[in-house]
Amino acid sequence: MSDPRQVVSAAEIIRNFGFWQQQALAKPLTITHHGRARVMLLSTEEYERLRGQNAPAGDAAPINDAEIKLATILENMAEGFILYDRDLRLMEMNRVAEAYFGVSREHMLGKTVAEALGRPGNTIADEILRRVLRTGEIETYEASSAIFPGRKIMARAFPYRDGVASLSVNVTEREHMRAAAAEWVAGQTALAQLNQIALVKLDSRGRMTSVDEHFERLTGFTGSDLAEVRMFDIVENADRRRLQTGFESVISNRVPAAVAVRILGKSGDVRSVTLAMAPLTQDFTALGVLVVVGEGKAVLETVR
């Protein structure tokens, strides 16, 4: 049954597969069907050798096009991407995640975060990642930066390949905005305890966009009466120019100012008040002005 050319028919290979399998370990075997060569039987070692010869120079195997596309997407996302193995060693990360740590990927990969940064392990984030590995469920959490004080991210961790991955976004600015909003509410609450103090918000053209109840009592006008009305229009004519100058200075220079004016009430009465103005800014642009109205003339008038 042996053949010096290592050629055998399909029928023969079916009848004596064990024998021909052993023969193929030493030399590739050509299997024929109706006398024509159809397939080869060869050892795994010979297959890997031939596969390596046909691979592109410098590569062990052809590159998967889908993996190239995925890597490109991950590298250009606005979110930080990190892939951990089952021991929470960092296996992959994109440039956004690299910037968050402030340490090069080359230094981070293959290590746990604690090892790479020289920080204590077993953090809350580590525990969440282990829970994702254990349960297979998605977890969302917030974490503060160990490198940059005050920086905070929100991350979503999920099972990926044999480990766990996380997508994160920087929420530091959002947290600052929340804190500023909380301070604003607290300030309004505290000022409400002083009856002689009122608050008014102006847009960039000096129109009143909101007034509090104290300002309504002070002037006799309701918020509806004053909607879209310029503040300059409810002060005496002699004071309007100084108020406009002060307002424009706050808007243009983004610095506070205080102006003493006589404000006109709905019933025709006149009250002397001090308007302390501060810019409401966003992205270095003054979008409006917050006015604290105090009864009485300013001790020091900053705009003349």
C-alpha cells in the first residue's frame, strides 16, 4: 500500500486513515480523487513552517483588517479606552486614556494601574472592575485622578474578550459647574434672609431676564412687568449714563463694578440703591451680568 511518491487515493485514506496519518508526519501526503490530486495531508509543524514563509516580512501572520479598523476607531474616540486582562493588567489603551494618566502607554502596558503609577492597589475602581469580571454585568462609576488633583472621570466598565474594558469621559468641568450652581443657590438662599438685598440677572444688552421677590417688593413691579425691560430704563435720567458705562465695563472687561443710582418704583417713588455688578461668563465671554441691589448709596462708587 505504500507509495514512494506519497500519493494515495481518497478511498484508501478512508480505509486506513491511521496509517496514512502517521506517514504524513514525516512527509506531506497528496490525496487523489479519480486519479486527480485534490488535497494535501501534512503535519501541523510543516503547516506552520509553510505559513510562516508566506507571511508578510516582519509579521508572524497576516494582519486582520477588522482589527486595524477597530484600533483606528479606538485611537480617535473622544472617550478614553482601556482594556484589562483578568488580573487587571493594562493590555491596551488609547491616547485619551494615556493623557488621563499622564504616563506613556509603553510604561503602563503589562502592569496594573497601581504598579505603573506606584500607588496603592485595591481601590474602589479595582473592586468595580473585578465585579464586572465576576458577574459579566456593566458597571458605571466615577473616579478621581491620582495624578492630577481635582480631575474626575466617569467610566463605564464592561466584559471584553477575556478581560474587562472601560470607556471614560472627563467630567471635571461638569463637576465644577455643579459646584458653581450649588454655590449660586446657597448664595441666593443666604441673601434672601436680608430684606434690603435683591438679585437681578441681566443679559448682554442690559435686559432683565430674572428678578427675585425682594426686587419686586422694592420696585413694585412683578417679574412679568420687567421681562425684557432694560435696567437703564427704570433709573432716573441723570443716572442712566453712569449705569450704562458701568454695565459696559463689566461686559467688556469682565470685572465687577458698583454704581449708586436712584431707581424708579411702579408707584412713582424713587429709592437710592447701590447696584453691585459681576459678569456671568462662559468660555471667557460675558453672557450677562448678575446685579446685587442694596438699598442706600455706595460708600465707594467704582464707576463715575
